[in-house]
Amino acid sequence: MRDRSTAFDTGINKRDVFNGRRACVFCGARRGLTHAHIVPKVEDETWEELKGLGWVPQQAKDVVQEPRNGLQLCRNCHGHFDDLSVFVRYVPEVSKFVFMNFSNITDQPYVNLHQKAIGLQPLERCSPMACLFLIHECRVRGRHPFRQNPFLPQNIEWAHWIPWTGMAILSTVSHHFKAHLLPPRRRRRRRIVMGWKAGAMYKELRVGRGA
Ligand SMILES: [Zn+2]
């Protein structure tokens, strides 16, 4: 098992670093860090199904090893993510990953984190696949079937810890924080893995807001 998780852990450890220090991508905590799977690591069948549908590229590693199926989270955030209390929604219009406190957790930092952009960027190397967050969101919304699909604000702000701590510097031009971007010569737009079916599903979810 140790060998199987190497690529996963290494990829996340390299990616979720803010000015040289690892941190929880939701709340910015630097202690009690863990690695979470977006699609649970026991779900080989789901993973293969996603590959078959073209949502996950054929060359991707398996569900356990693929770092694009993972997040660095503190223990608290990991617990809320796994028990389907919160989800992350990728908003392609602004290229941000947005935290949604869907179960209305009343503790901080979750109240303040609601609808804020977290420490993930689509241009990053090994950025999480947006379609996997969609699967997770469906599960969260299934667990809370009577909660309405939340509206997203026009202006999606960064989570408080990103500009405050100085761990990452915001670029007013690109609207991204600089700490994670690839060096300029290698910087090129990385295509978010979101097949047409995932795109259609996003559309459906948005249309369904008012329903
Ligand atoms: Zn956290």
C-alpha cells in the first residue's frame, strides 16, 4: 500500500505548497495535514467508469495513485469533505475552485470560507480534475436533498488566508495567486479535464438553481 500511494502523496506534496510550506487548501492550516481522495480510493469501479466515459484521461493513474484525485487538507476539513458536508465547485468563468459550506456548518472557518476561492488553481501542475469535484458535489447534494443549490456571487473572493498570510501573492492582472503557477517558460494553459458530458451536467446544475 505504501508503494501504491507514493505518486499520490508526492504529487500533492509538491502542488499544495504556499511559499514553501505545505498547507490545507481549504483553510490554510499548516498542522495536522492529510491527503484526501476526491473519488474515494476504494472506488476502482467508479474510476474505471469515469475513464470509460472520457471524464478521466486514459493515461491517468489509478484511483489510489492519481494526484489529480487528491487534496491536501487538515484533519477537520478532511472530515467535513469525506462526510459530505462541504464540496468544491469549479467555476470556469473565473477559473477558480470555490468552497461551498453546503450543510451550513456553523463553526469557523467554514462560515467565512463559504463561496470563497480556495488554494487550488487550474493552471497548476497536477491540478485536481474539475469533473471529480462534480461527482463529489452530486453526492453532497444527495445527502442534503432539500437544500437549494446555492447561488454564486458575481465576484468570487479568495479565501481569507490566501492574501492575509502572505503565503501567496495575488496578481491583479491574472486574478491568480503567483505561488502556484508554473515558471513562465513552461506556463501554458492546461486544459481542465472536463468532457462534454461533465460540461452538460454543470449546465444542468446551474439551470436547476431555481428549481
Ligand atoms: Zn483545513
